Amino acid sequence: MDDEAVTPDTKDWTSVLSQRCPECGLDAKRIAPDEIRELAPRYIGRFRARLEEDEAASTRPEEGVWAPVEYGGHLRDVCVVFRSRVRAMLLHEEPSYPDWDQDEAAISARYLEQSPSAIADHLGTAADDFLRDIAELSAVEYDRTGRRSDGYLFTVRSLLQYFFHELVHHWWDVSGETFAE
């Protein structure tokens, strides 16, 4: 299967900021930033172990569905993109973000062709960098805002909740495990 065999995701996932995700079970709005800093490394660790230990990490489970290595590449890039968005929110008054097409990123970066162990390492580094940046944020900084190109207004807090949903949901995608509070 080639990269273009994956069905593009066109859903607006911001709904997970107002209601429990019906698939992975996470109620992101109930997760505080300090919980995200505590729980996110566990999910990153699970992904890294899966990529390093699963001989089928580069195999799509069925046509149109990403392989674990593709989810790992996506999460690595999520860490990088969200880190830059949080930084912009802290440095500028209500910055706006350009579109980020995750499906195009997967194709152009050739996630499926990348080494699962390399993706695991890069995911660990990108996540460590992002989590280090948010480790000391203040209550005032959590309320800083930024606007996505479609007009959706995030706070740093809601962007972190959205980020955490990415981790939980994609772990559900590869493992079938739902979030347990």
C-alpha cells in the first residue's frame, strides 16, 4: 500500500474540547494542564515501545488506516506544531496559525517509509521539548489565546487539552485501549 491509500480525515476534532470523545473515551475539557504534563509522557512511552518492539509497526492493519509508524510520525509532528503554536501564543497577542494538513504531512514526509525506531527517538525528543516548554506555565499564560485559520479560538489550556486528545486518541487507534480516568 502506498501513502495515498489512506482516507483523508476531514472531521473537525475541536468537538473533543466540549464533549467526551465517543471513540477513545477522553473528556479533554476535564483534564488540567498539570495532569497533561503527568500523563503525556506515559502515552509517549507507550508509543515509543510499540514502535521499537512491534515488528509490524510499518504495516497498515487494513487499507485506508495508518500503520503505527505513521501515527508515531504524526504525533512527533504534532509535538513540533503545537510547541510552535504555544510559543506564538505566549509571545504575541492572539496569533493566527496557518493550516496544517496532517494527511499531506504524512505523504510528503513519507511516514510509512521511515524507520519505526527513528520515529520513536524523534517522537521522544519532540515530546520532551514540548513538555519542557509547558512545565512552568502560569495560570495567566494558560489563558493566552491564538486563532486557527478556520477561526477557532484556542487558549493555551485548550490547545494542551487538544494535544492530549491527540495522544490518547492515536493510542486508541493503534491499541484499542480507551482512556480510563
